[in-house]
Amino acid sequence: MKAIRLYEAGHLELNDVPVPEIGDHELLVKVRAASICGTDVRMWKSGAAHASKEHPLILGHEFAGDIAKVGAAVKGYAAGDRVSVAPNIGCGHCDACVSGNTHLCDDMQAFGVTMDGGFAEYVRIPENAIVQGNISKLGDAISYEAAALVEPLSCVYNGQTLLGIRPGDDVLLIGLGPIGIMHIMTARILGAGKIYVNDLSEERIEQACRLLPGVLPIHGDVKEGIKQYGIKGVDVCIIAAPAADAQAASLEYMNMNGKLLFFGGLPDHKKIVPINTNLLHYKQLTIQGCTRQSISEYRKCAKLVDDGRIPLDLIMSDAYSIEDFETAFANAAAAKGLKHVFRFDGAGSENV
Ligand SMILES: [Zn+2]
Ligand SMILES: [Zn+2]
């Protein structure tokens, strides 16, 4: 089968590798769609702990497909089932795992990060992923492409439910890449009031206004922009960009009792951000962080998409065959469009 493997920093290759063998307690998934994430781009540029010249790693943690083979001892799944795969697998027995937070496990494994992932025609699903519920059967309405995007959507959902947006809260969204767009879609589901949007790129502001009519653009200086809309501040601010300056400035945009979500990591050399803690104190603000998603959140998001409540298909701007991986990665790295998705045709699953 064809697979995109990371060897070391800057070195990706399309390789022909054997289709994985599965044991009695495992599944084989035929991948139908897999999307490129900022994490994949970072791993390509900087290398990764679990990829080396000797042991290249198949990337891809956002993917969906069909079950191609079912191990003799596996119950509840059948060949041909349409499924998506939540990537993070816990140890199963630590305090985080037993509380349902397998994504917060210290010994977490993840498809495409610590083990072979979805940028390949087939993926072996180990037993612990099956018993923890990482494999979700898809509804009839959701496309494979949208199902692949449920992973980042559920990271967004995790952040916003931790944050606790209340109906009518005015929200400011800074950073209008695919994650920012998903934040807007999710905030609407949660009953947000007005949604103001800002990005350094005018093109991205226009794109957000086009995809999600009704959002209110702020161009240039954010504080000034808020004033021009005739309000003093916002109830919620979400920073969906790796921008230390934006994080530091965001406390100034807030109403009393405001809540901020700093979504996504910063580069190592920028991770210490000076913030005005007097604003935090006197405005009684809350700053929330978040990472990954629980299996339960993942499944809820898959349902929201299947029910047509969150139109994730809007976010897929470009589709590629796996042979065009260089173009796909270059476009993702250049932040062209929104989500870049590999599509695999259905052929081949009969011949495994
Ligand atoms: Zn991702
Ligand atoms: Zn654990």
C-alpha cells in the first residue's frame, strides 16, 4: 500500500509498504479521507520523537474510512462499516483514563504521532483503541472528509465546553484558519450572541465573512474595532492563532467577568507571555487552556456534523490524491485555503 512516511525533519516520502497484518483482537481500516493538521506540518518541518531514518512513521491523525477486516475476537464491528478514528489512546487504567479522559493520559499513544497513522491506504487498529471506543461508526449523512475533520472539531468543542459560553455571550474570534472557523460554528451552536472576527490576513477575514454570513469583521486594531461597533468589550475571546502578542493584548478587549480561551500552543521560544494581571484581577477574568478531546466529545461532534448542525464540509478547501502529498503539505504549510484533505478511492479493499 502507499503511505506518507516521516523520516526526520524535512524528510517525507511516499513509500510502498506492506498492508498491516492484524491479530484476532484488531481491526484493519481502509482509509477514505485524511486531513493535514498543523501538527503534521510541524512534524514535517521539525521532525518527531517517534520518527527516524531507521523507523519512519506514517503520519496522519485525522482520518475516516471503512472497516476492511475484523479480527476473529472483535465484537461490534463488521467489514464495510463506515468509521472515523479518534487518534488518542490512553493506557486504560490511570486516574485520567478511568475518568474518561484518555486524552490526558501520561502514557497516551496516538495514531500518526507515536504510531502509524492515516496517511496510508490502510491502518491497523490495536485492541486498546477498540475497547476504549476510538472507532466510531458514522451516520449516513456525514462524508468521509467531514468525518476526518471531526478530530480538530472536537478539540474546539472541548475548549469551548471547558470555557462555558453562555447563550447571548458576545464572542471575539482572533485567528481565522480552519480552527477559527470551527470555533465560530461551535460558538453558534452554543448560543453565542454577536461574533466578531479578526485576523492579520484580510483574505482570511473575507473568507470567514463569506463562509459564515453574519459574523462582524474587525480590520486592523482590535480595540478600536470593538469601539466602532459601539460596545465596551466582549464576554468571550478565543485566540485561535499561535500569536503571543494577541494573547497578551486580549485581556484589554474583555467585559467584566469575561472568559478567554488560548487555543493552541506557541513556538517554544515564545511560550512565556507577559499578561496584565491587574486586568485579570479587576475585571474578574478567566483564562482557559485546552488540549485534544475525550472520546465522548469526539462522538458528540460526529453526531452534530451528521445532523447537519455543523457544516464541516465548508472547511475542506482542497482535496488531493496521496501521490500529490508534496503539493498538499506545501499548501498546508503556506496556510493556503483551509483544510487540505487526502482522498483515497474505494478500490482495493476487496483484495486485502
Ligand atoms: Zn490535528
Ligand atoms: Zn492512562
